[in-house]
Amino acid sequence: MRFFNFFSKKKNIVRKRKGNPDVYRIQNEDERMNWGMEKARLTLHYFEDCLTKPKKGQHYFSIKARIVDNETTEHIWLNDPSFDNQGNIFGTVGNEPINIS
């Protein structure tokens, strides 16, 4: 929890789950989190390069993906990610979703 308090002065909600990563509810208007997500989008090509030409020691990859189900949005881990010709990311769901099915 201490790590995420760094991102926001507002109280964030943590949901602990046995066998799955903890889930942190971060405010939509959290500037640092939004900056971090924007930076991730802008540098996604570096991640794709590592997937296609991994360097020594780079053997396990996962990425957080935004999943929208009707009006509900959840960010979940995708393991073994890959890109198609149009830049879409595919992978295996790496944790149990909470709010989407």
C-alpha cells in the first residue's frame, strides 16, 4: 500500500486476494498514475522489441491491459503477450478479474 500512496494523496482502496495480486483502486484523476499510463503507451514499441528480440535474461513478459465490459473497466495482467500486424496485444489472462466477465 505504501507504494501506491506515493501516487496519490487521496486514500486508495486495496482489495487483497489469496492466490492473485492485490487490487488497488486508484482515482481516475490521479495525475501520476495517468502520466505513468501515458508513458507506457508512448514506450510500448520498446516492449514489443523486447518480445521479438529478447536479450539475455529476458524470458518472462507480462503487460497490464485495459479491458472494457459494457460500462465497467478493469486493468488485468496478460501473460505471454504478443502483437498482431495492427499493433493489438494478445495474451493469457494472468489474474482473476473482479468486475468483468
